[in-house]
Amino acid sequence: MSDTVVMDFGDFDVATPTTYCVGEHMKNIFSVPVKDAVGTNEIDNAVSVLHFKKDNEIKREEVKKDFMEMVSGPFDFRFLPLWSEKEIAYSQTKGFLLVNIPEKKVEIYTICPGITQGDIGNVAVLNGKNKTFVFEILTSDGNAKGETWNDKILRVIRFENDTFTVIAEHPAGIKTLSYSEPWFTYQSTIFIYNDSTTKLEAFDEKFQPVKHPLSEAFNANSKTFRCLLGISIHPRLPFAIIVEIGKDPDQKKLDSIPPGQFAKLSKPLYDETGRRTLYLFRWQNPDAKQQLVPLVSVTGSIWKSYNPENSYEDFSFSPDGKWVVFRDLSKSSTNPIFVAVPINEKNPLYLGKPIKLGRASREDAIGPTATCWASDPTAFVMCDGLAIYKWDLGNFDKEEHVTMPPDAKSPY
């Protein structure tokens, strides 16, 4: 049975999680094509499936053990969302692993051999049916404007018969400590944002330019757009959630500030850089003025009294497309509050009433170490390094709901 209780505070709800103790220190969890379960690669040097059972218990199913000297370890992992009915995939600094869960088979590939070939910064699915993926390769370190930076190269790779073929490569700007131009995949198309032009470029798997209504609509609306921080595409409906921020202050303006007045006169410029706006992007809307609609900013929120203003990030849609979850950083940047929003196709703005899920609450927990989605029923899952928190959003309407009195204070 779920431990969830839903508390109604008017403009938002609060939902408590079911908490599981794994009994092992574990920071990595990821989605698996298995009912009511998540995966990890941090127990007993193996890839495992963790099945959620009754009475807050977890049953571990070992998929494959000791196939590497260190299945986990001091690596930079990037775990993919669900893309196959049998397989999972993740990158490991320089390598890439394909794991067939039912066949208990692991394929290991080296994508960036040697010290000079860079590391994998990110990975996305381009075509799951023929196992084609896009890798972000961080190729070099340097210093730009006093910041550490990396050149970004996108590399399209197809895996077949225990080998892989590099289809094409394309530059994708640089990554600094403060900003990296976003790129993403959608409908077998690669999109790269160019901040110098404030445009989205669309490419096929060979990085040949193509036309796509998503990029065409964005570019038509980008004349007054400031800077793209992030974009999350709904898995089946034609809309996206976009986070906009300000561009870095113009260096000429900073240089023109008189001595002794820099702190005072530069503050508005830097404040503008940090000001965020959350948009709903409906690229198929026939009314161009309704394609890019502000949802949350410092001036107001569609959720009335609940307004995270500048303090939100990491929007993630559930595999069934019925929910989106993000991090509210307004109380803590290291231990954020997770917020779930139901998706309603009949609502022109798609987004329903927000539900504050909570944060890592274990006494010694610093914050979340990983999050992922579980399926059947849909659940958002978070790990804090030892405990696992699970919110059964697929059963949300069946949970106990309590209307809180007007003077009640939210725990978040």
C-alpha cells in the first residue's frame, strides 16, 4: 500500500512519498522497461532491477554481475530514459553500455578512446528502433572570459551486431560553468540552439539541414527572445516547456561603467541575466501570437499564489505523458522541492494544478543523487544516496485527499 496522503492547500497540493530503505549506499537509479521498478548499477558490482513490493520493501533482481572491473565507480554517468521494451543504455565517461534486461546481455563500447579524445557529456536517443544515438563529446579544456570551457561536438552513432558506426559529427558550441547552448532530439531530428543568432537549427542524422515546424515556429518567435536555457518536449502532444533567461551582460556596457559605480550600475545587468521566464511553446497553434505563452515569471504565475519565479529547473515528462516534474529551488539549491504537474489535453495551456512532492528528508541526506520514472503505475522516483522516495502519480486520484484549513501552513 502507498503511504501517500494528498493535502489540498488551494492553489497547490502536497503529496507525501512512500520511502524505501535499500540497505546499501547507492546514488544511481535509472528507468527500466520493467513494471513498477527502477534500475541501479551500484549494488554488488552489477546492473540490477529494484522491484517495489508491499510494506515498503524492495526486491533486487540481478541482471549482470562483474562484466567490468568497476560497474559503478568514479565515472560520469548519463542514463537514458525509456526507449526500448527490453533494453536500457547509459554512458560512462568514455564508454557506452547497452543492457538487454530479459536476456541478461551487456554490450560495452568505447566511444572516446584515449586521453585526448574527450569525454561524453550527454547522450540522447535519435532512433530507438535502429539503435541510433547522439553523443555530446566534450573535446577540450580552456579558458574563456575567466571560465573553464569545453568544445562540444555532437556525434551520431548507430549500434548493430556488437559494433558501431559513426554516421556524422557536428560542432555544437562550447560549454562553460555558467551556460551551455541546448541541443535535443525529437522525431528523429537533431535540434541545436545557436545563442549568437537566437535560432534553432534542425538536422537529420547526417547533420544535413532540414525543415521542421518546431524550429520554424521557434525562430519566428525569437526576435524578442533572450536566451534559451532549456527545453522539454512532450512525448506525444505538440508542445514543449521552455525556460528563458537573460544573455550575459554586454562587455562594452560593463567597460563603460565609471570607476567607483560598478557594483551599483552593474547589478541591474546581472539581475537581468538571472531573470527567468517559463513558456508554453505550442508550435502548431495557427495563431502565431499564441505559440509562445508565458506561464511563470517574476511578475506572475498561472498557478496564482504558487510562483517559483526564478527558482526552477530540470523539467521531465513521464513516459506516458500524463505528468511533468521539475525542481523548485526557492528553499534550497542543493535539496530542492520536487513539483509534479498533471497534463490535461483539454486544457489549452495543458498544465494542471501543481503538487509539491517534497525533498530528501532523511536526517543525513544532503539532497537528491538521482531521479527517474517508474511505469505501470507511473511513479516519480528519487534517491538520496541511501533511501528511495516514490510518488505513485498514476494512482494519484485514488489516494487519500485532505482539504487543509485556510490557516494551515504547507510543509514546503
